[in-house]
Amino acid sequence: MLVAVLMAVSLVVVTFLIHYVALRWMSSGMAHIPMRPDMRIFVIVLMALATHLVEIGVYALAYGLGENVFALGSFSGRAVTGSLDYLYFSIVSYTSLGLGDISPTEHLRFITGVEALNGLLLIAWSGSFTYMAMGRLWTWQTCVEPDPR
């Protein structure tokens, strides 16, 4: 159990650091790259998606290590036979989709629960970052008042 807790805490710290560095670069480092505001929003959204995919990959790697190296549990339901299956399960867990076709057993369940909470926080962080960026960069057209006739 201690290995699962240490792994879960490490995964949270690593994914938060990845997210922090990515958002920090999007807010300051990317400012030195000349581009139109609408293109900058597009790049921010794509970068946020790429960052989430990297974080999902970190969890997928942890599931592989947890099952095959640390013997923290296994998976029931559909067969998990390769890295793409770990990635699929991680996407389903990170987004809290929880389809249920693959289920973790033993201590891998704890890591899965932590991933769902971690994914929720990181997705919300990206959403609020994008909202703030759009508030600063997006040009809104003024609404035309209706003709009072």
C-alpha cells in the first residue's frame, strides 16, 4: 500500500509540475513569438490538449509499472495487453469518463481514483487559463442596438 500511495503522490506532483511549466510558458514564453491573437488562442488550446496527453501518458506508464514491476494489482474486464491499452484506460480515468470495460484491482484502484481527481483539477486549470487568455486576447464585436421603430 505504501508504494501505491508514494506513486500516487509522485504522479500528482509530476503532473502538476508539467502543467505549471506548460501554462507558464504559454503565458510568458510564448509572448515573444509574433502571432495574431486568434491564432494565439488556437495555439493555447492545442498546447493545453498536448499537455493533458503528456500527463495521461505519465499515468499510463505508471499503470504499466504498477502492474508489471511493482505488482500493485492488475486489470479485469477487457484484456490489457499493451501500452495503448494502458493509455486508453488512463484517458478514461483522467477525464472521469469511467466506461468500466477495464477495471483495476487491488492498489491500482487507489491510483486510478487519484488520477480522476488529478485530471479534474488539471482540466479545470486549463479551462480557467483559456478563459482568462480569451478575455485578454479575443476581440468581441460590439452588439448593434435594435432599431426602435
